Amino acid sequence: MAIGTFGITRPADVGIEDIDIYYNYTPNRETLNDTMFKLEADEVLSYTYLPEDGDENFDVDFEENPDANILEGLYNLRLPSEIFDELGIYTIYIKPRMITTIINDCGVLSALPTVKGVVLNVNDLPAELRENNALQGYRIEYLTSNGSKLRNVVRYVTTSNRVEPSDDNVGNATQKARRYRFNDSGTLLFLQVTPSSSSDVKPNALPYIGNVGDVIRISNTNFSPVVLEVEMVENTIDTIANIIAGEQIKDVQNGILTYYDENREITKQFNLYKIKSDITNDDLFEVKEKRTNIREDQNFDNITDDVN
């Protein structure tokens, strides 16, 4: 039997509505800024599509259903100029969307009393997550009473189904326990999570899955979080190349040095002058000072045409 090596990385095809995007800004690497701002994912992200070459085994109208041609794992990110308009460093954090809700109960299934799970109210969830198994594969994280996250405690949803309460007699006629039975029209969701069963070593010690009234955060596991660093700079490689090797004119009479781009448009101007000694009148310093206002009369074509 042949033994091969197989790839395990699957391109994500997560919906844009299931993505949260945050960013912060700092003018330089010495300044600390931990204030985060949120971007609306549907305003800055868009899907990437495969070429519409056609497939004889898959006949589809791409104009009617463009999502049939999505290229998985690759998205377009647009940075709005009205937000990313300062020189400095922007850190962009792209992560699965997180939903905060409350545990309605921690109960068991009436038909399977050994299966314990987390019960949520469907009205506390977005519409697309209210159906059976819509939360399958989602991650649950827990918040403490002061609002901080319970670190390193994570549970994963294996099944999520609509249920309704079912009060069954347990042990004797006076003892009752809240149990749940499947009902596709129920207003509650029963989430079986893992790990949720006891180990063979300590069969009476059940893993923590939460308590009634606990605040939890639910997020999908369709992709791993991504951090991007975008640095806005005054000069690019092209502008630096223009300064070093591009066209320039020195106005000797007015002491103005002008740099131009490849289209002979003015990019920078400097004042050139000398500082002399008050006593001996000797030259002490040669100064190159950046001008804040551009002298448009230093147009390259006009100057060179006049000379020629």
C-alpha cells in the first residue's frame, strides 16, 4: 500500500458577515497606542472570483449567482483614505466574528440523560445561527463576573439543536430535574460541547461548561485570525528614486532647488542658502531647508524652454 503526504490546509470560504475587523494607529514605533477601532467588514472586504472559463460538468449563470465562482481563501481589502490618512503605522486585526450572549441553562437531554449541554435562547442569536447545527464547530469562551475573559477555558460545539423543556420525574416522585427534548419549533438551542464528559480517572468530575446566567462569547472557527501591519510613509521607492536620479533644477539667483517626478511635476522644493560669520564674513554653514509653499514658476518645461 502506498503511503503519501497530503495537504491539510483548507482555504477559508467564510462569509464576510462572519468577520470582524479592528485597527489601531500609532505615529511611530516608539509610541504605544492600544486603543482599537472597528471597521465594518462589508465596507472594506470583498470576495475574489475565479475566471469565468466555464465547466462542462457545472453549468451555472455567474451573473445570477456570482458566489458560485468565489476563489476560496483570498479576499480583497480596501483601506478607506478618509480613515488611513495619517503617516504612521496601522495595525489591522481580522478575526472571526464574536457574539456575546447568556447561558439560559445547563441541562441534559430527556432521551439521553448522560449528555449534558449548554442551553441558549434562540432570540439572543442572529437569525442565521438559530437553525439546527448552525453553531456546529463554533468556539465558546467564558466571561468572569467582572467582564474579563476566563483565560485558557474553551469549549467547542459539536451539535446544536432546537429543543423545548421537558420536566421528567427522576429518582422519586418528589424530585424533578429540568430536561430537554428535541423540537424543531422550540425557542431554545441545546449545545453539546466538547469536552463535556468525565474522564476514566475521575468519573464523577465533569468538565466546566458554564453555569446559568454566565456571559459567553461565541465565534466561528472557519479561519485563523490575521494581523496586518500597514505603514503609511511620505516617500515610496519611486519617489526616492526620483530624488536621487530624477530631474532637478537649481535656481541659483533665488536659491531654490526643485525636484520633479517622471512626468516633470514638482514633488519637492528646498531653499538653499549660506550662514556667514558676523565677524569675518566667512561661510559657516550651507543650509538646505524644505519649503512649505511651492513656487510654481519653477516649472521644468517653462524653464528649459526659455533657456533653449
